[in-house]
Amino acid sequence: MVFDLLLIALAITLDPLPLMAFVLVVASVRGVRTGLAFISGWMACFIAVIALVLTVTGGQPPQPRSPPSTANLAIKIVIGVALVVYGLRRRRRPVHHDPSDAVASPPRGKSSSFLTSRIDRGALWPAAGLAILLQPWGLVAAGAVTVVEADGSEPTTWVVLVAYCIVATATLLAAELYVVFKPASAQRRLRELRSWMQAHAEPAIVYGSVVIGLLLVGKSVYGLAG
């Protein structure tokens, strides 16, 4: 579980779209505070998913060969195949995403101009909401089915779960600290990074999805056949 979970966390933190959006957030009024709101909303999703999974499992991994274990492996295969298909479809028909697209289509019918203006003025809740909207939910789902194997009675399990949340948020935390300690240069360099990532976002998303998808499928098939 440890290797799988940390690899998924690495794929999440290297997803370029949330970081590109984060650059827009910290460039707003009260950028440090809105950045913290974005990070809070982002990390709250991981905590909520982990809490939900541990509540369902009772903090006990399913017994090998038991129906819950078999069902979890089957779900892993489905999620893995979906990630591979998603990655291959993006490779064949690349779509150039920009985080502003997520703002342009906000949930619950809120107008794009309202949400964008609120972020520009440094409002905190739109920044947190944008972080939730931009979660790579396929990878988050892969992390959730991996957490099913967590043994809540082991102290090392909690260390791994905390490490998962931190690693999955590492790029955002690094950017936030950069803005805090070197605000002048950070704004310029983060914008340059965002421009570079706009040209290289697709390969990162494709490879991340395919690698994690193949990992889930391969290990799950082995588990079912073993």
C-alpha cells in the first residue's frame, strides 16, 4: 500500500492544472490568504476521502480472498482501466485546458464573472471551491481504493496517510511558501512557470493517468489470480 499510495500522491502533485490555477489565485488581492484557502480546500478533499474510507472499513483491511477484498480489486481494475482510457484519449485528441475554464463553468450555476471577480478581490471561499473543482478525481479515487488496505491499528499507517496528503499538496505548498518569503520574484517566476506548463501540461496528465492506471490494473489482476 505504501508505494502505491505515495506514487499516486506524486502523480497528483505533478498534475499541472491545479498549479496553473493556483498561480492565478496567488496573483489576486490578498494572494497569500487566498492561496491558503485554496490549499485548505485542496487538502480537505483528501482528508474527507480518507475519513470516509476508514469509516466504511472500520480501519481494518479486508481479508485476502474475501468478498470485500475481491470487490475492492475489481473496483481498482475499473478505475485503472478508466485512467488508462482517459490518458490515451487525451493523447490522441489533446485538449488544451486552462484553469480559467474551470472558473468559466462553475458548479451550481454561479456566473463565471461573479466567481472570477470574487477571486480577483481576494475572497477566500471561491479559492477553496476552485481547489475542490480542480481535484484530479480519477487519481483521488485511485488513492481511495488503495486506502481500503490501510490498517488503522498500526501507527505507521497514519504516518503514511499524512505523508500521502503532504506529498499530494507539495507543489502548492512550495509555491505558497515561495510567495510568502519572496513575493516580488515569486509572482514573476510563477507566471513564467504557468506559461511553460501550458505548453507541457498534456504529456504530464497523459503519462500520470496511464502509469497509475496500469499499476492499479496490473496489481489487481495479480491479486485476483494469485
